Amino acid sequence: MKRIPSFKTEEEAARFWETHSFAEYAGDTKAAEIQFVRKAKKTVALRLDPADIETVEAVAKKKGLSYTALLRMWIKEQLAKEARRAA
């Protein structure tokens, strides 16, 4: 079993892994326990014209998203723009 060397920089590690296979070093690793924590979301009800909803649904479908995900994305983008303007 080969041992993974210690690297001083990320660039050094990147150069190493460009020329070596991880399969040769897999025995020198251990499983990691990872937990993903999703931020709580609050539900908001909006009244929109049916035509607007149809338009959003069509745009979302073209992008491979749900219409609610697309609306959340647009709101976040606009909030970021407003925050930059206010700064």
C-alpha cells in the first residue's frame, strides 16, 4: 500500500494527482462522516396572474428547474443587486 505524501500547497497536491492514480492510494484513506444541514426556509404566499405563472413555468422548464426554484433564484439575484447598490 502506498502512502499519500504530505503537500505544502494545493498546487503541489494538484501536480501530484495529475500524474498519480488515486486507486494506488485508496488504502491510505478512511471514510469520513459528512452531514449536510439544510437551512430552514419560510413559506411565502404570492398572488400572481395566471399568465405570469405560465410564463415562469415555461422559462423554468427550458432551464430544467421547477418554477419555484427559478423564482427563488431570481429573488436572490435581485436581492444581491440591491445589496450591491446600497453598499
